[in-house]
Amino acid sequence: MPLIPQPPPLAGGALLDRLHAINAEHGYLPESALRSAADELGAPLSQLYSTASFYASFGFEPRGRHTIRVCLGTACYIRGGDKLLEKLTATLGVEPGETTDDRLFTLETVYCVGSCSMSPVIRVDGDTYGRLRADRLPRILKKYRPAEEPEA
Ligand code: FES
């Protein structure tokens, strides 16, 4: 028996549904939304954090509109995945796990996306770019940047 009274455990589905709803609305799990959800569900905030921490699909920091995943799996790494990451960190000014100040890109590393025959590979949202060289990255990034306003 616990020394400190604990609330009854929540059904995992209800809690997860709520976390997914918050994530869909904000793109991450802001503390204020987690606090509100904990109050409404009658659950300790720590339970929401511990559940959310278990799943890689949840994050606690704002994310960019687009997620760039650089593959550093063996096939990609030996064919220059590290050079792609180097170029992206220099170009975007962020390290893996970080989001650009304009909230356009979040940079991440992954270890194999199942496209080894196309290595080295990056993924931007759902798009895969393979047999990639660092000099092609600016053109790829440009596709995801908002169109510039035409000059008057
Ligand atoms: S190692 Fe990069 S796709 Fe498999």
C-alpha cells in the first residue's frame, strides 16, 4: 500500500487521446495545456508527463512547420550522411533536436528509414531525398520555405 494516497489510475486510452488532441492542436505538449488536462482528468501532472515521455511522437518544445530527418544509419553514414547533417546545421543554425527561430524547420537525426539503397537519405516531412549531396540541400530547403513576395 502506498504511503501517499494515489488517485486511481486513468484508463490509458483516455489519457493518450487527450495527449494526442493537445499535440494536434499545438504541435507539441505545452505545460499549460498539460496542467489543464491533468485538472480535467483528475490525474497528477506527473502521470501525463511520464506517459508522454514514453512516446517519441510527443515533444515538450515547439516544433517547426517542417521536420527534417537526417539518416545516420550505417549505409547513410558511410556515404556521407554526416556531411549532410553538417551542412544542415550550418545552414539552419540549429543542432539536431532544435527548431529554427522562425519555427519553419525542426532538425532531427534518425537511424535508418528503410531506404538504404538510396543512401545517403534525408526526409522532410513525408518526402524522401536519396543519393543526396550536400550541394543539393539549399534547393531542397527552398521548396519548404514560403514563397517570397514579388517586388512591386
Ligand atoms: S541507413 Fe539510412 S536509410 Fe537505412
